[in-house]
Amino acid sequence: MNSKNIVYNKNYIETVNTITPITSQFIFENKEGKVKLRGNNESGNCLFLLNAPKENFDFTGDDTESNLCFLDYTKFYKLYKEFDNPNEDATKSEQAVLDIQINEDTNEAVIMDIQSNKTKCNFKYRLANTDVIKKPIIKENPKLPEFIASINLSKSMVDVLMHRISMIDANYVTFELNEKTCKFIGKNNMTMQEYSEDIKLDTEVDNPIKVTIKADAFKLLPTADYAINFSEQHLIRFEQQRTDGIDLTLFMTTIKGEN
């Protein structure tokens, strides 16, 4: 087998881990100078696109288009974190070194070596074949509807909303857009408990809009700063606001009718 070192950015490794509640099966694609990842949850009402410059997770070392597959990224992440031990004294910091073993006959990566850069310790993680990974339903360049209104949510506000809808075991989340205000409503249809909060819209809407999503989908949202865009065609876009070149966008499908 041939061995190849993976150049990676720790922020990227951590970002991917934040979307494992959606799915932990991944096909990383190296193409067009980027590492691309897409996926969805089992019910298909929460989808994501994650794109970043390939140096964030470069498993080819060149411009060759190739895939790297994980049957369960969370298991890899636990092994990786075992050797991720920062120290104020940089010379004492431990870091994981990632190498992949490539089958010369099939040219497929089959094993990942996760090694300590400080000690002679090594985990071997079995990589997957593309045939055993559930293929994402979201396309690489999906056709999107027109988004007509937006709000911004800070990381702390996302945390607060998550906490408060969990307090009432909400099963639906509704956004009611009217003029310059978006009313966020978490509702438990069984107990009729409800939480609501007014959020300022970035731009005024001409006509009132009401969109509802499953609370279970909303709770899959990684904690971060977001620009949230609304359409009238049963789709909400959640764009993480970042400055590190990593582009993570999530989409949630809305429910027809009122809840």
C-alpha cells in the first residue's frame, strides 16, 4: 500500500463534527480546489453544504479529483481527539498526524493512521467504500428559490432559543414575518405550551409570511452566528457567518399548513 499524509485545519475537523447529529456518514470530495461535503438527516428535512479550500482537509496533495469516505465520523473524531492536546508551551503541544493507506490495485484509501506527533502511539481507523455510504439527497449546486426576507441570529441567541424550546419540549418552530418583525414561536402541540420572541427583520416584507419547521430539525443546527433567509417555497436557509473561509450552509424544509 502507498501512504499519503493529510494536511488539515483543526477548525475544519471541529466544524465537521458539529454536523454529525445530522449524519455521521460522509463522502469528502476533493474537486475544483476545494474539499466539499454535503448531506442530510434521515427524514430529509435538514440538509447541508460544507465547502472549504482544500488545504483545510487535503487528502490528495494535488488537483486529482478523489473521495474519502467515513462510515461513522464520530468514531474517527474520538480517536483524533485523543492526540489533540494543546499546551501553552507550543513545544509541549500534542497533535494528531493523519496518514491514509491507499490500495494500489483500486487506488482507494482503506486505512487512516492517526498518530501522535509526540509519542510512538498510533490508531488505525478503517475507511469506507463509497458503495456503503448513503448518498445525500442534496445536490452539489441545488436550484434554490428566491429568498425574500432575512434575520441575523448570534451564537448566544441560538443557544437561548434552543434552551427555551427544549424547556417546553416543542415539536414545531414557526417564524411569522410581518412588516419589520419576525416572531419566533416554539410550540408543543400536545400540551399547548408555547414560547415566543420578536426578532427584527433586516428588511420589511410586503406581505405577512408564516413558515413552520419541525423542532427536531431546528435542534440539529450547530451553535454559531447565522444569517437566516426565508422563502415562500417551503425552504429556509441558515448561513453560518464565519471569517475562516469555511462555508457551512444548512437548509430546512418547511411544513405546509399551520401548526
